[in-house]
Amino acid sequence: MRITLFDIACSVFVEALSFGEVEGGPKLPWIMRVIARNNHAKKCKALKAKLKEHEDDPYLKACYEGKLKILTKQIEILKDEKQLCDITDATKDITRKLNEQLTNGPSKDGTSWLCGKDYTIADMQWGLVLIRLQFRGYRDLLWSQYPTIERYYQRLMARPAIQKAVVANHNGQKIGRLILWRKLSLAKNGKTFFLAAFVAALVGVGARAFHF
């Protein structure tokens, strides 16, 4: 079976790298740890409910059982430092292979993409992976030593669709924080002040987990 560049991008365990912590890697803000735990708990509860709802349907039951098994394994990995380190080492190897492809493949001319002149699903998937890892703060650990990957990342970020979906949303978060802090400075009621301070901190710290 031929392994494609798309397959290689899909093999990056983004979930573990987004919500786990490894030695030498970026620290996860406490609020993101809380959000991750709550989200995982809600997903587990929802999947168990679906399993009960569709217990008489073999196909759907198997699908939900598989999904629950994957989620349970993800939660287990997030608590296991060794597995997280293994995932980080594997990701370093994957980024090295990406660098080799960018250096020696069609994109070495600086204008083409991973598979040729056209932007393909392989670039889309790698864009999702690199953007998520960059926002989480993994650039220094994973590809700062590869200028070719950095140039590729900047080309991806310059695409109009990425600008609209990612950059505009990030800027919107910054505007939202400014509005919250403005309300905080004008708040006179003690309870209002406390609530505004808490929400502003929540938005500010959470957004920094996926900074540029």
C-alpha cells in the first residue's frame, strides 16, 4: 500500500500535541487543561448515550464503540509522559520527512506545492497540522531548524482562505479581549468587576494557547 503525503500529515497525533505537555515543549495554560478535560468528559458521556440509544443497530453500535475506544485511548495518552514523548519524537521524524519533500520535491522551486503546480488535499492537510502546532507553540521544537518548512508555512498562511478562516478569527479574539478589558476598566460594581476580570482572563489566557 502506497503511503501518500496526505497520509503522513494525517498520522500526526495533533490531539495529543495540542492538549499534552512534553519536556522541552510549550506549556499548556491551566484554562486549556480544564477545557480539554471537560470536553473529553462530555464526549465520553455523549458516546455512551449514543451506544445505549443504538444498541440494537450493530453497525452504529460498532461505530460508537470504536469512537469511544479511540477517545479513551487519547485520554490515557494525555496522562502518560512517556507516550507523549514518543509521539513528539515521531512528529519530529515526520517533520524531517516533510522538509526532505519540500527540499527535493516539486515545491523546491518556491512556487509549486507538495505534489506539483497545483495546491492539493495534501497541502490542505499539512496546513491544518502546521497551523495547529504553530498556534500551540511547537515551532521551535519541531521545525525551527528547517527554513524550508517555515517558508512553506508562510505560503500557506498567505492563502486567502487561510487568512479568512484563521487570521481573521485570531484578530477577532484580540479585539474581543480589548473590549472586555475596556468594560473592566469602566466597571464600578464589585460583582461586575470580578465577573469582567474573570472573563477577560479566561479569553486572554485561552487564546494565548494558540498564539502566532
